[in-house]
Amino acid sequence: MKRLQWVIARTEPHTMLGLYSWMAPWEYCPDEKNQYVGDPNMEAKIFSAVTGVNKTGDDLDKDGIRAWLLQRVYTMRQLGSSNMRKDHDMVPGWIYTDPKDRKPFTKGTVRMDPDDISKSFDIFFEQVGCDKETGVLTTDTLKAYRLDFVIPVLQKEGLIK
């Protein structure tokens, strides 16, 4: 789930800044014989060079998560949902089946276990500051990411308490 959070954190700035990530990850090459160590601050350096606004890789990651959280707020409002796990965060049914009825985590199948998927949602939502039962952002998270301006709107719409 840490990797998923990192992917979101890096994908959002790539989308917003028009960076093409064919070289990602720029951080490292998993093949040790290449002895390639990249620069985890590459995107931030590009951003800083182009805009004149100095950012570190961590700053840009936080901006990426902030953008993702704001998109989630928008989706909550569009759906009128105070339970994103029920109304939005769906997993396609095919992921739980296998044509040869092989068990989850068996070689040659992509079949997953529903309890494992549910647990992964729990872990991820706790990690990014959402309520793990509903997938809705907490007010503490909204404040931490400077999104506190949406709190009164979500409260008025009955989407958060």
C-alpha cells in the first residue's frame, strides 16, 4: 500500500505538469548489475526549474496526494456519497474468479480473495487518511493537506460530520 500511495503521489504531478514518465521509476533500477541509482527528486527539480518555485520530491509527493484527495472530494460530491467504499470503490467481479477454478495466489491465476482485497482497502485508507469503513476523508486529513476549505461544504451536504 505504500507503493500505491507513492504511485498516486507521482502520477498526479505527472498528469498536472505534463511529464511523460517512460523512464519511471527514476529512483532506481531493480537490476543490481546495472548499478543505476536515479534521483527521487527529478520531477521536483524539473518543476522548480520550469516554475521558479522550489520544491523537494517530498513536497511534490504531498501535492500529488493533495490533488488525489481533492478529486476524491469531488467524486463524493458528484455521487452524494458518504460511503465511498460502498458507492465508488468497486472491484470487478472477474478478479474473484478463475476459469479453471484455481485458488487465489496460485501460479497462473489472477484470482484474488475478497477478504484480502477488503483488507488492502483498509490499509490504504488508513495510510492516506480516510475512514477505513467508508473511504471518506477525515477532517484531520483535509486540514493536514490544506483542504480545510471543503469541510463546511461537505458538512452542509451531509457527506462528513
